[in-house]
Amino acid sequence: MQLIVADGPLPSLSRVHEPRRPTVRVGLVQHAWDSDPQRLKATLREGIEQAAGAGATYVFLPELTLSRYPADTLPTGVPSATAESLTDGPTITFAREAATELGIFVHASLYEKADADDGLGLNTAILVGPDGSLLARTRKTHIPVTAGYYEDKYFRPGPADDAYPVVALPDSAMNLGLPTCWDEWFPEVARSYALGGADVLVYPTAIGSEPDHPEFDTEPLWQATIVGHAIANGLFVIVPNRTGTEGLISFYGSSFIADPYGRILVQAPRDEQAVLVADLDLAQRADWLDLFPFLSTRRPDTYAELAAPVRPEHQRTDS
């Protein structure tokens, strides 16, 4: 698996805060799904070990890490038949084993079983600590409904009262948010996490071709949107996507890590499995927001429309 290590954090463009916040080395693994579960786990484990061997203490994995992407077609039967337990299912077991054996933090994503009668599950991101403890659990809030991404037929949206939790990691003084894929298109999500004190957003992702528009490449728009969130909110963003073809979708990889200035620190190719490693100079969040104080100059008194119900003219009529 190709290992790509960034040269180091790029310099701050504004004043440097004292005392300095720490620099944290992070990694991500971009992988292709494999129908052989053991071979898939071996590939992911190799990538995690490569990142850890390069000094990463946090390693992040793509959306639905161990699962085939299910939503390229409409379900037949119970959609959540392949969902798994958050406490002892294969994904958290895999993450725990890697975290404890390597002494690092491992993030993953799974199709979580839900206690409901509608046949739907939850799309859940997790972070496991070096002692095997579950440190964070965030359910995907926004659910896509378009051709090839029929996720509303598989996943229930995460509850509104637990939509944007920020996990504080005292060993690194890093505050982390774990939204998932479709959440990355919504500026409200990044802003909510920024206001909650997040330094870093991790978007586990499974995105690629559009079956109804096979000639339309959304990759440049996808990256520009996420980088825009980083700039507008003073955030680092870590975006592990998958690659390869599953059913109707050809995933376009291109995983990346960017800083609050919108600079791409490191990026993966579109069609190869890869491991990315980069250093995050956490002081750059405050440096950037001192230079461009977007959060302190907001006008919440003018934003009432943002919290109003979705108007009928914005509703889809074909879902």
C-alpha cells in the first residue's frame, strides 16, 4: 500500500500563539472493499500499521469500513440485515485489536443495528483508544436520497439532540468531530462543530460516480466544498474515502488532509489504495481565526431561516 507522508505542517500566516499548542501526527487509510473479510481486514491492518510506523498516533478509516457499500441499489428484504453491534460487532472488534496492539487511536465506521421496527440501521463513526475503550460515537445526521446513494432506504438519521458531539482528547489537547460523508456538503455541520470547540473534523466517506450522470465528475466540487468548510471555520479536515468499484459506484479515492488555511497537506490518488500521514499544528486554528474572525463576527439574529422547516419547494417528489 502506497505511503504518502506530508513534509510537515505549513507555516502559520498570522501571529503565533504562546504557549504553543501541540502538533499531532495523524494518518488515514484509503482502501478498496474486498469480498473476502479476512483479506479486507489484512489490507486495512497493513495500512494502519504503516501509518503508525510513520509516527501517526491517530488513524482514520473510510465510511462503512468493513462493509460493501449497500446503497447503490434499493434494498430487497430487510435493509439492516447486514447491520452489526456497536459493542461487539466485527468493526469495533477490529478497531479495538488494532488500537490496543499498536498503542494508538483508531477511528472506523459501521452500519449499526438500531432498536426499531422500520428495518433501518444507523451509519455510525467511532473512535477507539489505545486501551480499547470507545471514546466517541457519532451517527450520520444527513442522509442522501439520490440514485446510487439510496441511503434513506438503509439508514435512519442520527438524533437531533446528539447531532454534533465534540470529543476532547486531553493527551493531545485536540477536540475532534466525526461527521460522515453526506454531512460534509452542509456548511451548518462544520459551523456547529466549530462553535462547539472542534479543532479537527473527520469525514469518513464513500463517494464516487453518479449512476444517472456517468460523465459528471464530482470530485473537484467535493474537495472544494470541504476545504471551504475548513477555511470558513478555522478547522483541520481529515477525509478518508474508499476507492475501487462496488456495484454501480466507482469510488474516486482522492482522500486528503487540509489545514484551516485551506492548504492540502497530503492527498491520495483516485484509483489506488494509500496511506496518508500529516502533522497538524493545532495552534493554526487560533492563528487563522485571529486573522479572519469568522466566528466572532457572525450575526445569529439574522439566521432564523436556517432553522425553519424545509419548505415544500425544496422537497424531493420522487423519493
